[in-house]
Amino acid sequence: MRNRYEYEMLGFNFRLTDVMAAIGIATLGRMDEATRRRTSNAAYLSAHSQRSGDAVVKEGRTHVWHQYTIRLPHGVDRNEVAHRLGQAGIWDRRVLSPWRPPFPHISRPRLER
């Protein structure tokens, strides 16, 4: 910033405490290993499932697999799938409900398959 109250880029003011900043710095040292573990887990899941297609990754970049998304066909009971995953020792977290526009008054184009 060159002038007071004149902002040149979008940013955030998270106001980290010293303790939170120290934890974040320490965590950065383990990031590569955590990414390798997630990549290995994702490769295992992809090899042992009927999942079609992989994540789209831009050239020169890599996927960090902070989330492994499984899209179920219409009519498949996701609670049953979650139960079966749990029985196989695979933890799940159902983050999103079936897709719908976040604001009903705004029309969204239908997703093509």
C-alpha cells in the first residue's frame, strides 16, 4: 500500500494470534509429507473403486487431494454408501447435499453430464 486506505489488492485480515501463527509455521514443515500421504490414499481409492475420471489439474500443477470427491449416480443411497465405506474402514464426511442453487431466486444452468 502506498497511500493510507488505498488498497491495491484484495486480501484478508485474519488477525492470527502468535500461538496460531506458530502452529501454522510448524505445520508448513509437514505439508509435503501430508500431501504425499493424501496422494497415495487418493491413488488407492481410485484403483479400488468404480470411479470414472480423475481430477482435472492445470498443466504444471499437482493435486493436493485435501478432499476426495465421489459423485454418486442418481438413485444411489448415499447413506448406504457411507455405511459401507465405514465398514471397510474408510472415513467419510458428507459435506455437500445434492446440488441445488444456493439462492433459489437466481437461475443456474443445468449441469450437463
